[in-house]
Amino acid sequence: MASTARILVVDDERGIREGCRRALGSEGYQVETAENGAAALEMAQSGAFDLLLVDVKMPGIGGISLVRRVQQIDPAIMCVMITGYATLETAIEATKSGAYDFLPKPFTPDELVAKVDKALDRRKLLLEACHLQEEKEHSLLQISLEKSRLLTVINCMQEGVLVTNRDGQLVLYNPAALSMLQLSSHGLIGSPVADCMSEPHCWGCWPPP
């Protein structure tokens, strides 16, 4: 994923921005930088990023506020907070805003890369889960459409139709079958088809015996 992942580093310290750019660039990541929250928000709105490294304390739009806004643009974007003021309260607030992880300053290039790799692995899993859910919903929609077409065809047939499952329980019928067998639709689904075809129900049924 490193060759295609796009990362945005947001920090008002130029040294942090350039250090992150070099460390992540050497791993094959595509890295862009922003010096404040307003610039980062504009970039996030116009370009697709996989991950944001966001400083908590910045003038203007702060890091936590930025993460909230970015999550509204794309909930699958991974956000890792970077700060020199790491506290439990800050970590909790950052997590509630949608941040995936927390990286306290100062950090080494190896620590940075490890956090980014972990976050991008998480993003990959989220995207795969989303894709599987979309495929499932599409399949269910197709099944529903096919079932609707089948019901339309069967209900329009003049011949009586009874459909059962492997256990011989009735799962589908058409109005013609009810008329021929002189049956009521009440309680038919799930009942043994043999009951529907039993002699008391077949008096006057078609075809005649």
C-alpha cells in the first residue's frame, strides 16, 4: 500500500513537516504537507488522502476540530494525532473526534513509520469490509429483483403452481393453485405440501379425478 497511499502532514512546525515528509517518502509514501488546519481542510476537500498526521495544537483550526471535519468528508481516512502535549484527556478527546491513534513528540522515524503502517493496515481492512458490504447489498437487491420477477410470472400463470423446499414444505404458490385446490392462503406457507394435496381439500379440484 505504501506505493499508492497518500499522506497529508499537518503541523505549524516546518521541521516536523519536512521530517515526516522525508521519513515517509523514503518508505515510498506520497506525502504532502500543510502548515495549518485551514490549508489542510482545503486540501482534504479537493484531494483523496488515505491518512492525515495532524498536530493537536495549531493556530486557527486546531487538530481535533480538523479531524472532525475531515471525518465528515471521508470517514475512512485514518487520522493520527501528533503532539508534544500528550495527556490522557487529550487522547480521549482525539479518539472521540475520530482519530485512530496518537503519536507524542518527539518521535523517531521508525516510530512514525510504524504508526502509519498500522493505521493504513486498518484503513485497508475498513475499505475491504465496506466493499464486501456493498457486494452483499447488491446481491440481496438482485435476489429481491429476481424474486419479484418470478412472483409476477407465476402469479400470471393460468396453471396452478406449488413450490416446496427440500423438506416438502410449501414456500410459494399462485392464485390459480389456490383456486384449483380450493385452498385458503391462510397458514399455507411452511405447511407440508402433502396436506395441501390431501383428499378433503381436493373435492372439486382440477383436473377432476
